[in-house]
Amino acid sequence: MEFSSKLLENAVYEMSQLPGIGKRTALRLVLHLLKQPKEQTSRLADALVGLKNKVKFCKSCHNISDTELCEICSNPRRDESIVCVVEDIRDVMAIENTSQFKGLYHVLGGKISPMEGVGPQDLTIKPLVDKAKEGKIKELVFALSSTMEGDTTNFYIYKQLEDLDIKTSTIARGIAVGDELEYADEVTLGRSILNRIPFENSLKA
């Protein structure tokens, strides 16, 4: 792809580094931005810089937050005895949209995947286990996607907690095997949470 401007080429290259964005799509987006008023482009740039420089991760659940403790963890109306274990922020958003879960969350930051070089030490599993040992958690709800990596991660955490007096459950398989939570419709996901089953039962399936 030939460019008449080095500035244009640099912008297209950086845009194409985003997931799912190829060179042609990046060029279309950059040209669109170029046509917009300077103030609008500046607001976008400021938002991205502010996101990178100022965003925090909740010290309790590791969700993305503007403060040290996110709005969910600091909400006194949430049930801190039930914790839903998810892969990332998109899953928190998907479950919150159902309005069916009133507990807290724990964001792992990924799934165990030896093929991709991701091990338990690369995720926030240890903080979760440490939190469980404090005795406030009565139930852990595994809400990772029903893939081999998701099941492996669930089982690893389950084994870490088997000596503790904590109920472990998993969302009902209303979500198709291999599907990601963020793509499930709200009704299906909400029912899957409400109809969750003991994790031991999923091992026998």
C-alpha cells in the first residue's frame, strides 16, 4: 500500500495494530478522522491518553476502575459472600447487563492456556485463593467460557479451594460450548446464572 504522506502512513500503521483492524480498515478510519473537526479528533486522542495514564484496576476484584475500589466492590448492597469468577471486564459488563447477579466479581485477566504460554502465575488466581482463605466468601461462581482453556482454569481453581468450606458452582450450560459470555444474549446469560449448578456436577457431565 503506497502512501502520499508519511504522517498518514504512520497513523494507518498504528491503527492497524488494533485487533481485527487490517490495513484497509485502518486507512478508512484514519481518513474519516482526518475529515472530522480538529476538536473531535483531539477529544478522542485525549480520551485514549487519559485511559492509558489514569485508569486503575480495582484492588479487590481487578476490574477496570477510576478509583482504587470499583463501584461494584464499594456498593454496600452487593452480597460479598458470593463471588463470580470471570475472564475479563467484558464478562463483568455482560453479566451486569442481565441484572440477575447481586454478588461481587473477580477478574482473572485471562485463562490458563499452555499453548499461548499463559500459566496460573500469569493470572490473578493467587489473590482469589488468598481472598477465599479469609472466610468471607461462601460461594464461587465460575463464569468462564465453556472452552478447554476455560474448563482447565475452572478445575485448577477448584483444586486450589477444595480444602476450604466454599461452595463452587458454574453457570448452567445455556451458553453453547465454545461461546464467549460477551456474545450471549442477556436473557440466556441471566438464566444461566440463576440456574447455576454445583461445579462437581459439571465434572461428571
